Amino acid sequence: MPYYWKKLETMGVKGNITKWLRSFLTDRQQQVAVNGVLSQMAPVKSGVPQASVLGPFRFHVMINDIDSSTIHSKITCFAGV
């Protein structure tokens, strides 16, 4: 995820917000329950927690500069009415 943090910094997201995002998205674990039996905890290495508002935000961060490296093409990032 180092690339993601660099992109955030380029967009001007720094300081306490970055610290909070890192805390929220790193060192997460999960486990599964089947028939009442829990699995061992396993690290979560990618993604965002379900039902969080960070999914769309992370998507926007990752595609925000997609048009800056495209040559000979026109890209429309958001559909209009």
C-alpha cells in the first residue's frame, strides 16, 4: 500500500488524517465462523472493511490521476446527465 500513501500525499492529504487512515487500514485481522466453530485469526492484507465509506474514497484516490498519463485518448472519469 505504499503507492496509495504517496498518492494521498500528492493530493494534499497529510497529518492526522493520514495517521487515522493508516491506523484504520493496517494490521487488520479476520476470522470465520462455521457451525459455531471459529477459525484462527488471519491477517487482512487488502481491501477496506465492508460498509465503510472508505471504499469509494480509495477508488477515487487511485483513479484521480488516470488521465495525466494517457496520450492520444480522451477519458471521462465521471458520467454526466
